[in-house]
Amino acid sequence: MSEPTPNPPAPARVDRRAIANCVIVGAGAAGISAAQWLRSLDVTFRWFEAKEDAGEPKLGGMLWRVHNTIKNYPGATYSNGADLVASFQSGLDDCDGLRPEVGEITGISRASDAHWTIEFASRTPVQTHTVILATGTRYRRLGVPGEDEGLGRHVSQSASVDAKRFAGQSVAIVGGGDAAFENALILAPYAQSITMLLRSHEIRAREAFQERVKKHPHIQRFSYPAEVTRIEALDAGCRLHLDTPGPQKTLEVAGLFVRIGVEAVLPQVELMTRRGFVCVDAAQATNLDGIFAAGDITDRPLRSVASAVGDAAAAARGVATWLEAHTR
């Protein structure tokens, strides 16, 4: 007589009380706004930021990269991004010291009973009904040999930060948009010469920047379309190896400024995107039920502090409406 087959274990049940109503991912302008709006809408939530400073989550996101005066955000003029971050932090202090937790999100997956599981690099997963993605953007890199090793030395992503460091020297800029041309103008009072490297004859920068660059005696365009394929470190500066139809295949400079745009920072989840940025509707809802997105990661015509804050307010309202319809 055969032994009775043991009953298979029952599937684990999730305690609905352990599921968060919402998880905010990111603590830039959009993440901060989402947290304040969810608090005002009486929606409980958890909030995570990957970057940390002395063990504490670092607020502000890309605002730390803004070194010029901010004059177009209503209510005040801020000397730079850090100044605006301090103002945002003061607002969170007025919300009972509201702050995110440190956590690097690696992926988001759908659980069996229609909620979402947030996976982290080094902490226990969190389950939630809804998500607001506010992970922002990062500067695009060339992705060529020698770039990572040169960052902070002869490779820079900000003329506002490093212009004085290259005073009296020759530098190059990669990029054909507003950021590249604006960086050339920032460098012009300091650098001895500035060579702009463009992949094609097409220039995307606004006409006002183009006219100022053309008139400046320290700024010139490389004679042919060119792409940097390798950055070779030298005792002083670097040698740029170029893919170009012209005869000059290398260029030696003290520093290279890479300003080729930004890309969205996204966790592993099947979101609908356009040109690499998340598609959302008027309520900031994505193609995935219960997942919202706000700020610079979205496919919007304008990326600014003001639009990020407004997006997050709409996302928070969208979350509240979703929860009213699905969790009664």
C-alpha cells in the first residue's frame, strides 16, 4: 500500500494591511512634491531615494547640478539648485520633518493579487497598491573607452563647475543642443580656445545661442562632423580619437565637456516610452495600472522644476482617485 501523498502547501497569503497604499521612488523636485501632496490628501505612503549623503537620503536630484541662478520658479529667486533644495527641505520640515528612506530600487513586478512588489538592491521588498515614479534624469555619456576614468579629471559634464579649472587652456565640447552651446559660452571667458565637436551639420541649439557662439573669437567648430571614439589620458589633459571624414583623426585638449542631453532613470518594469521617456496621461498614469510617473522622466515638451512639481501634484491626485476606486 502506497504512502498517502501529502497535501501541497497552501499559497502564502499576503496581509493586506502590510501593503502600502503608495510608494514614491525618487526625491528630486517631483518626489518631494508628490510626498507633500499625498500627505495633504491623507494618503499613507512610503518614500525611497537611492542617493545618500552621510547615511541619509539625499534630497534634490538633478537640482544639485544647477549652478546658475533660478529666476523662473514662482515665489523667489534662488542663487542655484542647492539654494532651492534648502527651500524644499524647509517645506518638508513643516510637514513633521517628512523624509524618504534610503533604498535603491532595482525593479518593479506585478504580484499575483494585483498589487506591485518593489525590489531593492539591499533591503527587503515592499508591496504596494500604487507607485509614483519620480526618478528624474541623468546626463548621457558617450560610452567610449577612457570616459569613466577621466570623469572629474579631464572629462567634465558642467562648465559652470569646471570652467575656472581650465582657465587659459584648450578644451572641447561634444554636443549640438542648447546645453553644449551654453557651456561653450560659459567657458569662453576662461578657456584659451574651445572646439565644438558635432556629429553632423545639424545644430539643435536655439538661434540666440548659435549667434553668440559664432561671434565669439575663442569658440570654433571642428572642420568636419566628428564622433569621439576613445579618450586617451595624457600627462596633461587628453587625446580625443575621432571618427570623422576629415584628415585630422585626433585632437589634444586639456579637457572634454560632454553635453549630449539627458536620459530617464527607470527601474526594470515594462513601461510604455517615447524617445526613452515615460508616456503618461493627464493624471500622470502610465500604461501599467496603478503606476504613475512625474517630472523629468515623462515624455513632456518641457523639463523644469515648475512642471515637475505640477506633474507630481496631478500624480498624487491620480493615486488618491485610484485608491478610492480599488481599495474600498
